[in-house]
Amino acid sequence: MTAEEKVDIIVRAAEEVKAEDISQIDLRGKTILADYFLLMNGRSNIQVRAIVDKIIELMEEAGEREVRLEGYVRGEWVLLDYGDVVVHVMQPEVREFYGLEEFWRSAPLLDKRG
């Protein structure tokens, strides 16, 4: 599965459970960490986990399993690593504090959904 196909499935899953402020950052040529970062908000730890659960569900249906899952128990910032696509599901205050978009500001912001 291509990175772009993964991004499409992940965004669709996130939108199904009302993730907010979805951003896609194109990291190709900027880092070896991933081709894309997807960032999105959940308003509570319960919603953050619901977003993550839906992403995992739809990705598994498509035959993809995450390489790594971090932060699920606390539900403030959950990282899902799908190799070429890394997903950050955060509560708004955590996202603001760490400022990943600002850190990667030289990378193109391909899509931002509110």
C-alpha cells in the first residue's frame, strides 16, 4: 500500500469519529522518519483513543498494522507509526505546547481540515 493510500484511509477514519484540525505534512526529502505526518485533535482522552481505535480498525481492514503504538493509555498524545506515515492524535493543549507544525514549518502543509 502506498503512503498516499494510507493517508486517505487514516483521514477517512479520523473524520468518521470527528477528529478536529486534521493536518497532513509532507516530509518527503526532509527526514528519513516518514514520508508524511498526520496531526489531529481529540477533545478528551476518550475521544483521542476513539480516533486511534477507528484508525487501527480501518487500517487493519486494509491489511495494514501499525509498527508502533505509543501513548494510548494516557490518551493525551498517541503516536501511530505505519512506517512511511506517522499519525499524531493529540489533545489541543498538547498539540499547541509541542508545536510540531512549527517545527516542520519548512515542509509543505498539504491539507488542513478543520
